[in-house]
Amino acid sequence: MDNSQLDQTKESELLKNKKALINEIRQATDIFKALADPVRQEILLMFMIAKRMNVAQIVEQSPLSRPAISHHLKILKQAGILSSTKERTEVYYSLTIENSVVEQLKKIVRVAEDILNDPAKSYE
């Protein structure tokens, strides 16, 4: 394999990694959207202290209404950041930070690092 073929192979691998990064970021869109909102960030901080809360407990610590809190909890749950369990008439939420969410974010970082450390990027 001559140098030009080797260069093309390196560029092709770099392009493949860039496409993989974009794909991973797109798959994590719900997570990024959920984490981007300051209200949801505050709710997450509450869960760092209290491992499990219902909507009423969150409302007590927030200036927002119950429906507004419920809306934010729904978004965090859809993103896989919170889980819920129903006990009698009350729904309790807790941080899942499931392996899937953490692993998805770690994978984005790993792919980004691969791109940053790729010697082929000097060919761009």
C-alpha cells in the first residue's frame, strides 16, 4: 500500500468516526434537551440529596406549580434520567442514571476523543 492509499484509508476512518459521533449525538438528543433546562437541572439536584420523591415533595421545594413540575418530570423520565414507581395513589421518582444513559454519554466522549487523537485529522 503506497502513501496516498494509506492517507485515503486514514481519512476514510476519520470520516467514519465523525459520522459515528454525529449519530451518537443524535441518539442522545433527548438526554441533552432534558439536561439543558435550568428547572430540570434544579430538579436533578434535588434528587442528588433525596433519592426518591413524589411530585408534592418536589413542588414544596420549587416555585413552580404541580403541573409544571409534572411536565419536567415527564421529560426527565422520557430521557431515561428518572424512573417512577407507583405506590398506592402516589408516584415516586428517582434517578436512574441507567447504564444506558451513562454509557451513551461515555460513548460520545470516547468517539470524540478518537477523532481528536486521530493523526489523520492533520490531512483535512
